[in-house]
Amino acid sequence: MKNKITALILSVLFSSCTPIIKLYYGYHEPKAEDSKSLTKYYKKKGIATSNMMILSDSVKYYERFKEVQGFPEIRVFNKEGYLIYYKDTSKACNAPAYEYTEFICTTSGLKMNAAKNLTTETKGLLTLNNTPLNITTDGGYDYYVFIYCARFLGRLNKDHVKVWQHNLENAKGCKVKYYLVDMDWQKSWDH
């Protein structure tokens, strides 16, 4: 028995962990989605889709995929519309997003990037009804948060996205507007 356990541990250590992640988190190979399949999936996971966005085309998709590395992830903009960094940007880990989304109204002293703004972030974003997203900073919000997610991430959506969404909906002391940005390939791009 001891030899079997040792063999199992060694095989896990010296092989790729991708099959384990796929099994445990429900991660699967991406496939083309549409608004109906996305709405059905996210509602089943208990994630609201009223503020869900998709990218307008494959060019915007690849641009955003390069810019927002690692999913799920959040990007936060202040009331002036500038990107602020909630974590050390040299690290890809999204773990700080849990605490940040919970204490968004009381967190201060974050670095800002005036070169990245709401206009550039929303360029190429569409609602699930294929309407371009138009945000202005005169909406009275203190923060605009974009939660990047994808159906192919499986359980990570429930473990991460749902928690972040809940935290932002229950923010006390400031006004927060959030959007889910689904990073699945869209069927409409294949036409």
C-alpha cells in the first residue's frame, strides 16, 4: 500500500498537473459560446449576468487576452476613470482580489495608471444583446470594476467570480459599478 501511495505522489509530482486541475476545477477546452449558452451557464452557477459583456470580435479578444493575463481577474478604475492597481502587477496571482473586493471602499494609496482609462477598457465591449457598452465617469460611481471570467474555467468562476461579485454588490461606504467580461470565444465571430 505504501508503494502505491509513493508511486501516486511521484507520478503527480513528475507529470503535468493540468489533468488534475481539469478534473478538480471543471476546466475544459474552450469552445464557442453565445449569449444564450453563457446566460444559462452563469445562472446555473449563481452568477448574475445582467452586467455581462463580451468582446465585439476576435481582434479585440486577442488584444484583451494579451493585456489581462490570467483569468479570472479584475481590473479596477477610479471615479476619474483611470486604472488603479489593487495588487503588485509583477505577480499574476489574483488572490488579493478577494480582500480588495471586500474592502474596496476603505482601501487607499493604490497606484494609478492614467494611460489606461474607461474609454480604452470599454472599447470593443458589447452587452449580451450586442449593444456597445458606453460608460461615462459622471454616473456617480467611485469605482468601476471589470471582472474577467470564462465558462471554460469551470469551478474557478464559482470560487472566484461569484465571491467577487457578492463582495462588490455589498460594498459599504462607496458606490461600485461592476461588469463581467466573458472571455470565451463567441460563435458570432466565426461568420
